[in-house]
Amino acid sequence: MKDFKTYDEQINLLKTRGLLINDESFALEKLKEENYYNIINGYKELFITSGTIDNFVIGSTFEEIYALYDFDRVIKNILFKQILKVENILRSLIAYNFSEKYGNDNYLKMNNFETLKGSGCTDKRYQERVTQIQTLLANLQSDISKAINKKTYIKHYILNYGFVPLWVLVNAMTLGRLSQFYSLMNQSVRVKVSKHWNIKEEELDQYIKVLAYYRNLCAHDERIYDAKSNQDIPDTIYHSELNISQTNARYDNGKNDLFSLIIVLKILLPDDDFTNMCNKIEGRMISLRKKVVHISCETIFHKMGFPSGWIKIKKA
């Protein structure tokens, strides 16, 4: 456990490690507003001299580290807004297509999900699937109970009708829960949802998981620029059209990094929204180049998984 340090001590510590501070009043203000851990510990990695633990690259400044911190925060805000747009489309499509087949109040019935019974799967796989569905149904019931006192629209339906239709409940689901719901629906319903984008239902399943991962980072204000999800997205035409390099038959960019989210949004967002988003990101990258000069911004963009010429994805 490290000892408590005053703001002045924090600034002096940074100086002893070789970090320049051009405007101490600015640094003091930001340390008060954002705290040392969020700014320095969260974003110092690229500014540390190779082979050392704490010494900063010669000439690097507090202002540069803060610029990366601020860049990351703005990128989160840009992406979060677009993820929410896709999320709303998903909620609408899932609720409509499931309710069309089973009715508004039949989402708590085991048989209305894909149990894999009769599919020829092993007994173990069947039991695993049943357990997954049971867990989902229990979580949905728990979500309803918790939402009664927090969401007036949930309370209204419970008090007046005794149940909450799916097209209402989806608005109270987390994207993670929505992802589980989609992956456990019967394939025929999943296919109807995925047809909205003319993609395969198993591809959409993976895309939703990627969206949920990055959405959580955005919502909880976690560092995002170098974050990697725990699974690859499928290869797409955009990987090849951008001439992304490969290592051992795997694309070096756009598989489980931040650029993979950009590819997912390219597929799922309306064209105008996607173009506007890319323009905003490009503008922030240009601005960052002017603020960070003692390390290569290409190193930052590489951490993001953005290949050279990534902006061409707008018209791909």
C-alpha cells in the first residue's frame, strides 16, 4: 500500500521521475478533478522509458499524458452514443420478433427458447443449455423485481396488468442481458433479427457481445483506447478491403481491439451515423497529434488497433 501524498507531493514525484510540467496550476487542477490514479497510472504506459518502471521519456509532459486521457474520454463519449443507437435497434427487433412468435408475456417459458432438445447434442450439452436458459429466466424475474421501484413504466404494467410485456421489459435490460436473451432464442427468431442487417445470426451474436463489452467500459468510464475483448469478431470484407496485414492467418487489426468495434458499428449503424462518427474520431486524432509530440501518436493508434488508412472504411 503506497503512502498518501498531497497534490504538491504528487507533482514533485512526477518531476523526480522526469516528467515535465509546463503549467503547475493546470496540473494541480486536473489532479484535483480527476485524481492521480486515473490520469497518471491509467495513461502513463506509453510515456515510460523502455526498460524502466517509472522514468518518463525525456521531454514528455504532464499535459501530454492528460491529452491522451482526455482523448480517450472523448472517444468513449463518441462511441457510447453510437452503441446506444444500435442497442435501441436491437431491443426493438428482439422484442418484436420474439413477441410475434410467442406473445408479449411468454418470455419466461423455457420451451420458448432453444433448449437443443432433439438436436442430437450430448446430454451434457443439453443440460448446460437448460441451465443457461434457467439462469436467464431467473435473472429476468430478478430484473423485474428490482425495476418495480425504479422504473415507473415497469411498476405500471405490474400493478395494472400483472405482467410486463417484452417490448417494455427490453428497455430495462442491460445490453449484456439482451445479448444472453438473443443467444438463447430459437434460431428461427435469431435469424429474423439478423436479417435486418443481412448478416448471419451467429455473426450478430458475436457482434452483440463486442458491443456489450465496450459499452460497459464506456458506461463505467474505464480506459478504452487499448482495451481488448476476450473474443475475436469474424473476418469481414472490411479487413480485406483495408489491406490489414495478417500474422499466422489472423488479421493484426480489427479482431478484438477497439477497431473491431468500429467494424461492428460499420455493419450495424446507419451509413450517415457511421460516417459522422468516423469524422469525429478522425478530428480527435488530428487534434491529439498536435498535443502529443514526445511519443509517436502512431503508437497510440496502434494500441487502438486502427490500421493505416482506417478512415477508408467510411466508403468501403
